[in-house]
Amino acid sequence: MLIAIDGPAGAGKSTVARALAERLGFPYLDSGAMYRSVGLLSLDSPGQPATALARSAKIEFSGSALGLAGSVPGRSERSVEPHVLLNGRDVSEAIRAPEVSEAASHVAADPGVREALVAKQRALMANGNWVAEGRDIGTVVAPDAELKVYLTADPAERARRRAVELGGDEVTVMAEQTLRDERDSTRAHSPLEAAPGAVVLDTTGMTIEQVVEHIAGLAQEARTSV
């Protein structure tokens, strides 16, 4: 079974997807980490075409949530945070830097980069069960996913969450978020939008546990309806 979780920054995609993967015992795919990895490469290799960097990049995930079925979301002692390996180097922390986030947003607008990374994502998810999250999983990467969820939240709430996560200023995060939302939703290739048939879930005011419980219920319904 493939569960595709899409939505804008700050909606809770990554946190929810990780917790849901643990809950269901599925491996977790963070597609955003792949774009961040290419963004990091573009910063490290100025002048190199982003498409070429994306095609040649070897991006791997270690420490997936596979085998953790039944764990309780939020219990860090049972949580396994996937590590991102870029050409054999652990870049899990490096790709979260603000300048890398900005670079990732720019390279994500490159159709060649998207084509290369979509192919890598599809190859990773070709077999078995997965929880995958990003901004075009349900619309482009896996439109036939058994369950598609589009997470959203009030812009102010999203900015607050991101500021807490990044340790930044909420006003600054809000301004950057607005620019990124505009760029992501209006890009010519794979614009940010809810996939046809996706369940749109507004997470404003909801806890992570509540969101995970809701999606786990939807997954159970999807399984029994097959």
C-alpha cells in the first residue's frame, strides 16, 4: 500500500509521515530531502547544471520506520529518524539549513531536476508498502496511490510551526513562506496542489497524534475497500 501525503511547508507533512510510518510499520520516503540534496549540490558546485547534478546524485535513506508497527507517535525513544545519504555522505543536518531550503525551492522548479528525482522516487517505491510525503507525490509521482492526503493549515499556524522547528523569527519565516508558496503553486511543472481524489485535511489546531490517528483510519478504510 502506498500512502501519499502532500501539502505546503509547515502543514506537518514530515512529522506526520514519519509518525504514520512508525504506526503502520511502513518505510518512509521524504521526497523533499531529495530536492534539498540537489539544492545542496548546487550550492557546493556553482555553475554545474542542476539537472546533471540530480541525475548523477546517489540519494539513499537509512534507518527507515520499517518494523516499528505499534509504536506510539511522539515517543522519541522508539523513533527512528531516517538519515539522508548523498553520494555516501550523511547530509541529514546540512540539508535543513535555510540557504539549502531556498536552493531546493529553486532547483525544484527545474523540469529536468523534477524528471530525474521523480524517476528515483518511483524506483524506490516500486515494491512494498510506503508512506511518502512531498509536494507532488499524489499528483505526479504516484497518482495511483491507494490513499492520497493533502495536509494544509492556516498560514500563520504554519509559519509558527516552521519558526519553532528552525529556531527562526516568525515574521521572517512568514515572509519566506509566502514567497515559497507563491513560487511552488505557480510553477509550470508540478505545481503545488491537491491531487484528484485526495483527502484535504486542515491540521490547524490538531495535534500530531490526532492527525496520525485520522490518517491511519483512512488507511484502514482504503485497505478494506480494495
